Amino acid sequence: MDAFTAKQTEHTEGRSHPWTSMITDENSIYMDFKKNPNLIRSSLEDFQPFEQWPFVDTFYSLVEWLNSSSSLLESNDCTFNAVEENPDKQYPYAKKCSARLMILFREIEENCQQRSIDWLMQNILQSVASTKIGFRAGAICLSQSATCYLALGDKVDTGGMGQQVVLTFFAYGKNDRRCFENMQEVISHAQLCLKTVNKKLKNGELDDIYR
């Protein structure tokens, strides 16, 4: 599967974690799914109109795993963009849909170490690109989003400035159904790759780069 990196494209002044509400939508508020996993399937508004499609359940399962005790990562904000005309000429399909998922280290201090963020990006990228090689109807883009981790302070000199990793999922097809089927493939593959990286974290491979 195609995997690539991009610079942050959102025109924002950075985020905080945890965040309170979105400026564009005050009803959209941060929820800690580690503490409230039961809210995952009832609070992701972008996905709810498409719950008849299996990719949504696959996405919910990914978010549930990320925030479970089995994971050393956690999720943050996520969105889904419905099917549209495909402008990406490198993918010869009429339609496209996309989704976004932001992730971070469960150990908050790690998110303020650029070497750790780069390690996470590189290992996800390598895992995605080196597996499911024959699949050409989807891709995953990785980028970084500047974040102020409030638990560590909200000033430049307090050590709370860091990053989150943004995964953007792209799926293509000749019609809506094919896009949704391929999105399920992309999300399933993302979970397998994140589990591979999580295993590396548990084995201490991130700690090794600091020795």
C-alpha cells in the first residue's frame, strides 16, 4: 500500500491536548476514550451516517484498540470525508473518500521528544509501505501536528510543546461502494501496522535510540 509523508496543511496556530471544543463547532469536544471507551461508537459524528458500511465498524475497532490497555498509543481527533470526485491523477479511479486519525504516545512526555515522534512516523511508514504491496486503491499519509500538552505546562519554556502524528486514509473506487470497501481495507491495514509498531514499543525499540 502507498505510504507517504506531508507537511501539516491545516491553517491553525497549533492544538492543545486535551482540547476543549472546536472553534468551528462548539458541540465537538474532546473525549478521553481511555476512560470512556463506551462513547466511541456513539460520539464520532462524521462516521454515524455511514454505519451501514463495514468500514465504520472497522474504524471503531481501531479506535477501541488504540485506547485499550493493550496499546501504548492513544487516539485524539478524527474525521471522515464522504465520497467526492477524485482529483488525484496518480490513482485511476472516478471517486475518492478520506478519513483522518490523530494519534499520540500514551506517555505524554514522549510526544515532546522530536526523535520519538520521528521514530513513530518512520516505523508506521515502513510498516505500511512494506506490506499489502499489491493494493493500489488506497494510501496512508502521515504528517505532524504541533501540540501543546497542557499536563506539562502551556508556556514555551515548560516542556509542553510537542507533536501529534496525523494519519490520513485515502480510498478510491469507481463508485461509492467501491470506495467504502477499499476504505475498510485501508483501515484494517492501518490497525495491523499500528499493532506492529506497538509491539516494537513494548519491546523497548524506541528506548534503544536514546542509549
